[in-house]
Amino acid sequence: MFWNGKARRLSYKKLCFAVFGFTTLVIYTILFNNCVLSKVHGVFSAEPLLFDRDTFNKKAKNTASGYNGETHVRLIPLITWSNNTKYRFISKNSLKPIRRLPDALVIGVKKSGTRALLEFLRLHPDVRAAGSEVHFFDKYYHKGFNWYRKKMPPTLEGQVTMEKTPSYFVTKEVPQRVKQMNPSTKLLIVVRDPVTRAISDYTQAASKKKNRSFMQSFECLAFVKGTGFSVVDTSWGPVRIGVYARHLTKWLKYFPLKQLLFVSGERLIRDPAAEMARVQDFLGLKRVVTEKHFYFNSTKGFPCLMKSEGRPRPHCLGKTKGRNHPYINQKAIERLKEFYRPFNLRFYQMTGINFGWS
């Protein structure tokens, strides 16, 4: 009888434990399923992508202060806001590349290093540029902005769209036209010693002549005929372009100085990484293009690329870059330096930069 009573008590305890365990399992299963369903709904519904940031922060604050009967799951994308908020939500449209009007323009100056600058910028993953000079604002403005947009490369949201046409800097109508497109456009101007620039301009023109023997010398074109080296011919394009102060005055009528970045053509050769750091800062880009992207080619006399967009091997910009200049009479060079000196000083004052041209 004693053992039978004890067995009954043990069986009763086991039954109680079994009932308690089963009841607890059922309750936890119900709670777990509700939690899972709530989280799944929060992840897969489109709602988190629809409400704005203020609404989200308000909901997050309520949730953090205590349980309010709702479960919220915060999605954390990888693209950051431009202001103080660390994360933002991204939509499908921001992941689709589209053609946009340019955010920044390399507007000049011809034969100062504009091609090198653009190729160096192409190394940056957040920069996309038109492949060739579009000449929209000086030659094809009548075609309209839709035509211009189609000339731009597809870009993702947050990438910088760029275009380079050096003749923009010296064309009278261009500043106003660029402002009409976007008053916030960032403008990059590559400048170089105007005497060296003029000789380089002449050298390029001579290289395109089929019969160079019929082309006049640099000295004959740079000075008024019959005056020797005394009167500079300011109507000749290669000379006129180098009067930077006059051209800059037209741009400053439409754009504040803070929207213009002046890149030294000499420094772009001597220390490309340092100059590219300035350019990337100006464009609001992370400093990705650094010393590791360049090597110096002693034959050409300027830096070349370790790799570039679509070309993983070291290479220089091309056969047309780094041409040997013809011999120019030293008296002609000295007279041109004298001619440019007051214009250079004025340019230094306007930009706040002493480029060191003698």
C-alpha cells in the first residue's frame, strides 16, 4: 500500500510537469510566431521605403521609450545622407543609371592639361564623364538641353557627371548659358604659363598640317608683321587665349569665385596627386586618386597612369601628348613674357593664387 501510494504521487507530479511544460510550449510558440510574422511583415512590406525620415525617427523614438504594441524593423542601406543623419533609405530609381546634365565642367584652358585632368578624374569610381568634347555651349546650344543630356554617360544617384570643352572659357556667350542650365555648376579651369601654352597651341596646329613647309613660324604669327618682336599680335588665337584675366572677368559676372577651381597645369605634371587632392575636395569626393595611380615617364616628361578606366596596365595619355616644341627665338619668348606680365598679375589678384609665371 505504501509503495502504491508513493507511485501514485510520482505519477501525479509527472502529469503536472507534463501539463505545465505543454502549456509553456504552446504559449511560447504563439508568442514566437507573432514575433516572426511581425518582423517578416516589417522586412518585406514596402512601408519602410515610403514613410519619410521624420516619421521613421518618431516611430523609432516611441519604440525605444517602451513597448507600444508595434514591432518595427529598421532597414540599414549602405548609401549615406548628405546631412547629419548616418543612413538613408534608397529606392529602386536610385539604383538605375540615367543620363543627367553635368554637375561640373572643365571649361578650359586649351593646351594647359585639360585632357590629363579629365583622365585622372576618370580613375574615381564616383565620376563619369563624356568621352569627347561636346561643344554644346559654344557650337550646338541650339540643339537644346535634351540633346546635351543624351551626350552624357549614364550615372547613378550620387555620382558626378562631367564634361570637358576647353573653348568654353574663351567663348563670350557660354557663361550665361551655363548658368541657365544650373547656377550651381562647378567649374574647373586648368591654366598654364601663357607663353608655353601658346607655343604648345602652335605645335598642335602645325602637327595637323599636311604640308608643314607652308606654315609660318611661331614668331611670324605671334607678332605684327614688320614690327620684329616689338608688337604682339593679340588677334592671333594662341596669344589671345593666354590673357586669362579678361576671360575670367566674363565668368565672374555669372558665377561666384567659390564655384571655380583653378588647377595649375605645371603642378598637375610635377605633383599630380597633390593637385588631384584639391580637385576631389572641390567636387565633394573622397580622395581616391592618390600617388599610387601615377608613375613618371621620363621620355614624355610628364606623369602617366598605372591604370585607368578600361585599361588595367600602365600607359600614357597618347602620342599627341608631350610633343616636342619647335625652337623659338629667345627674344620672342622674352617679349611675350613682358606682354603677359600685367595680365598675369591681374589674374593672380582675381584668383588669389600666384602661379609663379615669370
